[in-house]
Amino acid sequence: MDPDIQPALIERLDTYCPAFESVSDAWFMAPLDNLDAELPMAAVYLHQDGPDGDPDTLRGRQRLTLVYGVWIVCARDEFRDHRHAVREALHGWVPTEHHEPLAYAGGQTSDIRGAHVWWLERWSVDTWLFYP
């Protein structure tokens, strides 16, 4: 089982944050200049993952923490509403029976360009890496 929940995270945001014009995977590494047709948007990517303890060789698993980035790109006067909607949709959500609830892991303004804010939130979830 692949512990990555990015598709489920995108589906969750698309369902619970209807004000976003676009919810997708993040196909960029830095703020872009021309996204007006897709704004407001949320873009998701797997930021990092890492082990959380030693492997349990008897059960064929190891504890794993996944951290996801969620870009919120929107007009400055809409920013707080969109950030609030994302937090309501994700905080405490349990994506599968193999995952713990999502937890907020921090956020920051990445860029402000004209009337638009680029905000990057990180969300973490603990799960298991299963191996044969």
C-alpha cells in the first residue's frame, strides 16, 4: 500500500472548498505570474516524508510521517476566507484507516504579487510504511 494521500487530499479540498476555481496537484516550484484564469486556487504536493522510529520487522511496517504542502493562491482580500476553508476541511481529517488525523504543521506567505497572495501551508499525517 502506497501511503501517499495526495489524490484524496485534492478531492477533499475540491469537495469542501467550493470557492476555489482550481484544485489540483502543484505543477510549479515557485510563484508564477499569470494564473488569473485559475484563481483562486489550491495546489497540493508531497513536501516530504520521513520515518518516525525504527522498523517493526515482525509486522513488516515502519511508522512514517508525511508532510504535504498546500498552496493557496488568491486575491489578498479573499485570503483569510480561503485559508479558513482549507483549515476547516483538513484539520483532524482521517483519510484512511491506516492514517492518523491530519495536523497543521505551519504556514507562511511565499509571495505577494499585485493583488494576489501566495500562501503555503504544510499539513502532516502519520501513517505506516508497509513492506514485505
